[in-house]
Amino acid sequence: ENDYSLKVYPNPFSSILNISFEIDKPANVELTLYSIDGKKIATIANGQYPAGPISITWSPKNSYQRELSSGLYLLTLQTSKIKITKLVQHRQ
């Protein structure tokens, strides 16, 4: 069983969220931020990634046109094989 070891820091985050994971073979990866009630807030990444460790730095100010409200969100990493969800907290 693959451990994609999805890590997010800092958590809670304010201006920047660092996301890291590792994949054992090239895959199409979608990283999505959802509100706690399941509404899609932002697509953080969506594309083909090579095998190995991947690091993504995401800033809500740059990617999300409105101000991201303080609160809890669900960060989902999805490939054709797996789906991992982490709870993240945003503080303004």
C-alpha cells in the first residue's frame, strides 16, 4: 500500500500553505481545497507530476480572488488510485 505522506505546514496557516507529498510513479495529481461542507474553494494543482517528492507553496491571496475566510478547510490530494484528505485551518 502506498503512503503518499501528504504533509501541510504551517497548520493553521495565514498567508502561505506549504504542501508536500511523494508519489512512486508519475501520476496526474489534483490538489483541491474544499470548505468544510464540501464546496470547492480552489484548485491548488492539477496536472502530471513526476515520481518522487513534490513540494507546492500555495497562497490564497494569489489563487483565490476573494479573501479566504478564517476557519476549517479540507485539502484533498487525488490521483487515479488514491484520495487523501487533510483538515487545515486558515487564520486571517
